[in-house]
Amino acid sequence: MKSKSSSFVLRPSSVVLFDFDGTLSAGDANWGFMRYCFLHSFRPWLFLPVSLCGVFVYWLSPCKRCAGGGLLWRQLLRRFISANLITRLAPAFIKRHKKLRFGWAKNQIAKERADGNMVLCVSAGPEYLLKPLVSDLGFDAVLCSVMEKTRPWKYEFLCNKGNKVVAVAEWARREKITPVVIRVYGDSDGDAAMMNLAQEQVWINPKTGRRITAVG
């Protein structure tokens, strides 16, 4: 009799990955929401000294751009964000930011799904912004940064750079599949680790939304 471990094989599944900011949409939703808060609430101004400390820590940090690194400066910059602020301001910001989506995005996602691929959005954006921003696009899964519920300025998981690969691997483990990454759509070096998983790399100009090049 074969053991369970020897007889159990994860099924291979074709997967296509999309970054969000600069790939499916112009601008950066995360930084855009922070600016929006300063324009529509007095609370961020009260925390301005803390945010400036975040800028100072950023310039001193040797790991400012590492995957999962530089959490301190990121959290200091976002220290003013509260659950109440998100409830009050995020819906209007999301409605406005959806207008920055590139016109090809929804049709391309639908085409990838029609071709039999599982389609994922993998982004550094926080879940309270990203999931509503892409809720109408038909993704099989949305993988993003996870913030503490009661302290939404504090990261539980930063879905950035190499951590995007970690997020995809964790998702595949939960789904009990072996992902075969057919294509990755991205726009910056933050997507490079994810791009290395793919058979085809599709780079997008973050300003125009047009394809720059595709590497097979």
C-alpha cells in the first residue's frame, strides 16, 4: 500500500500574476491615499512630526528598499492612519482612484481567465485599499499587504519585492496546487522577483499603461 505522502501529488495550474500600481492603474494608491488624508482631515497634520521622523529613518535605513525591510519608516509615515479615518475617507478615495485604471486592464484579465489561467493580483498596497479597488476585475485571488485591524498603520505582512513570491507560494500551498506562472505583468523593480517566476514578462509603462516589452 502506498503511503499518503507518496501518492499525493499537487496538481499543476497555469497562473498569471498582475501587479496593481503602475501596471493596472496610474499612480500609487497607497501614497495617493496618504495625500488624500492630508487634504481631507486634520488628523494627519497632528502626526506630522511622527511622519517626518519616518522620512529621517528612511534616509538612515540601510534596508529601506528591502522586501519586508524598512518597516519602521513605513509605519512612522502612516502612523496617523486609523480605522475611523479609513471608514470616513477610503470610499471616496477609492471611487476617485478607480478612474485612473488603464483601459485595457479589465479586458486583459478576462482574456487570461477565458484562456484557462488562474489570475492573481499581487501588490504592496494595503488590503483596505486594494481589495475594493480590484473587486470588479474578476481576480481569483488578491494578495496584498496585511495591516493590523485596530492599528492599520502597522504591518502584519508587507507584500513587496521578494515577499510577493512568498505570498504567491503561500497562496498555492493553501490552494494545494503547483503554480505554473505563464505571465507576470509589472512596471518596476518591485516586481522583479515576481517576474523571475514567469515564462513571459510583460513590462508596463506606469505613466501611459502601454506595454514596454515582453521577454519570453
